[in-house]
Amino acid sequence: TPEKHVAHWMHTGLLSSALRTSRIQEARVIFVAHYFLKHQEKGWTLHDWKRQLKGGPARLFNGNTELLRRWRDRPFDFAIAPMLPSCAEVRAPVWLDMARWVVINPWCIYRHGYDIVAPPIVSPSPASDASPRANARRHFITYVGKLRKPYLQPPMTKLRFLMWSHLRAHPNVTFLAEDVQKAAAPYLPSDGSAQPRCAVCKFSCKQCIALPPATAHLPLSVGSMEEVQSRAHYQTYLKNSTFCLVLRGDHENSRRFSEAILAGCVPVLIADMPAWPFARRLDYKKFSYEFSWAGASRDPLLVVNGARHCPLFPIASFSPLPFLVHSELLRLPAGEIAVKQRELARVRPLFQYRADADRPGAVQQLVQDLCASPTKTTELMSIV
């Protein structure tokens, strides 16, 4: 579905934009509206990039000599938004790395000051929709969704399970997982002395999981729910929550990031993201809270009950850097929360995708990021 991809929104938004020019020499940025699926002879898979684009940039630009000259001279003027987040396929062929990438999940390719992080795309939620007032929100902290695959790339991908297993019975947290029987039950011991059933994990990871003593006595039905009935049902939870947990899953980012912001729910960001969308211009401290995924994994209760000295550190280092983040969510003054909600209401329209690069929204923000000069070019030019 094209509407699920940044490439589609950038393409349609720029077609009618006043910023667009048909003269290559006048353009500061050249967005390649290329979906990479047209090269595929079979199905939707991207595994065949190397063979289909083995002709190099000439294949990508259909032999356009002016574009080829610009690529040779200034490949960092080109921007590409991949259709799928799969890593091996996105990174092939290697010469495509010279372009600037617009990515939602930066786990595969992201170079600070060079590539652009885009917000996840969700179903339209007009910024003019009235959200419940702060004092009308029935839930304090909410997570409704899937646990995904805790065994996929531990320890990062175990975050959702760890948060669920500790918080599912917390009186101030609404934590409802749709896939407990699929994502958790098969990898838990059937009783205290049994061998974990995760020995048959098809990923051969043998990363068994266990419930903490505080909640191990509770049935798995606590904190579980059937599949969300509809998108409106799901959004009801978000729009009636003060804080929404935005937890990394199989990848660093998730649609819940955009869903929480568009619902007017203050996002509590817990992910190993190297950068958040539009962070060059937006001060996230004014409308969100952020915790280290490693600190939250060690003690999920810190996020709710006591996060006064939660470590925050960049993903690149993987070494804790003590940093005073903020007080625990339960003890935040009502005035501080109200200030966050007002700022969130102000920036909320900027995360909505519109097919118009000249209107305030995600596409306009991405264009601004692309028009800003990249800070890393010399070292990248050396691998052309």
C-alpha cells in the first residue's frame, strides 16, 4: 500500500510544491521518487537489488547524463526513502550509501548529521480532532499492543516483555498485550521446575524469558487482551491516557510514536533511537519524557515509581553515562504535565503526513531536514 511509505508521501507532496524545480542545476536536493519495486521480476522482495541495479547509478537514473554528473560530483545532494525497513536489502548495492536516506527505523543505516529520521506513518488522524482534556483522561500510563518477538535480538527486543511482565498488574498502568500466548507463553517454563519450552525456538537463540517473582503467581490473562477490535477502539485508549509508553519492539521505532503524539498523549520514549524525527528544530524535553532502554530493562518499575537517576546514553557507545533525567512519572507536578500537554498540542500537526509539502506537516518537516546542509560529506565521499 503506497500510503504506508514515506516515499509515497514525499513524492506526492513535492509534485505540487512551490519549492520544486524541474531544472536539475537549480535544485539543492534531488529526491529520488523511486520505489525500487519496479525492478523486481518476481514478487515484492528486495533481495535482488544487486542484480537489478548492477548497472550502477546509470540504471537508477535511467541514463540521465545530467543526473549522473550531479551524482558523481555531489552524491549527498540525493535523497532516497526506502520502501521497506529490511537491512540487507536496503544496503545493497553499496554505492547507494552515498545518498542521504530518509528512514523510519535507523537500525540499518543512519549517519548523524547526514541521514534523516522520519516519523512512522499511521492512519490519518487530523490535527484538528478534539482530544479529551487533561483532567478527563481516565488512564494514567498506557500501553496497548503487541509484545512482538522478545527472542529476536535480545536484549533490546526483550524490552516490551520485561515492561509488560513487571507492570501488567500495576494500579497506575494500563498495559494490555494482544499476543501473550504467541510471543511470551511458548518461551516461559510451564512450571517452576520445568525446562523452558523456548529450547525449540526456530531462531536457535535459546533466549528464554521468565516472569519476575512479583507477578509470576498471576495468570497470563492479567495484562492480556484479545486483538484490538478496531482502530477506533485502540485510539480510545490513547486519547484517554495521560502518558503513552512508546517502547521499541523488533525495531527501534514503532507506529506508537506517531499514534501517541497524534492522540495528544504525552509520549514516554524508551528505545535505542540514535535520533528522533525533526530533533534539529523540536525540543523533545518540552513535550515528552525519555528513558534509557537499558535502564528500563533492568528495572521497569523505575519508569513509574522512581526514575530520579535513570541512565541515559547514546546507542553508539553502549556504555552507561549517568544523567539526571527527571522525577518518576507518578510524582510529576500537575502543572508540569499540563505544560507538556500544551506543547504537545502545538507540535502535534507536524507529525501528520499530508500530500502537500507546503502545508505544516511531516512532509514539510522532512523537506526542511533535507534542505539543511549535511554535516558529514568528506569521509563519505572517500568510498565512492
